[in-house]
Amino acid sequence: MTLALVLAAAAFSFALDANVNNDLVKLVRDLANAFDLGFFDLDEPVKRFKNPNSDVKTALFNYGIAAVVYLIVGRFLERLIRP
């Protein structure tokens, strides 16, 4: 769940046009880039939008899907491990 929150925070940092010079924003975006599974990377995204605000939409879509994947896998592992 923590990784999903990091990905969601990174997506919202794009949506809110957060200051990229802020150390906290850099940390969140770097963590999200590390945990995006390689499939949801913003350099080679699953889906790239080509219209106004395309960077925001691309980040929200790809990091949102990655967060959902982490939540589903986490829920599955919880049910598998917990008796």
C-alpha cells in the first residue's frame, strides 16, 4: 500500500504542477520512477497522451495503473500469507 501511495503522490505532483526544485517533490518522483515496474515508466509509458496537458494525463494514467497493480498484488499476497 505504501508503494501505491508513493505512485499516487507522484501523479498528483504532476497534476498540481509541483515545483520540481523542491527536495520532497524530487524524492517522491524519484521513488515513483524506481517503483513503476518499468512498464509504467514515463519515458516509455503504457499510454502517452498527445494533447494539451499530455504530461499530466500520461503521469496520472501510468502511475495510477501501477498503483492499482501494487494494490491488487498486495491484496493477493495478503490473502495468500494470512491464514
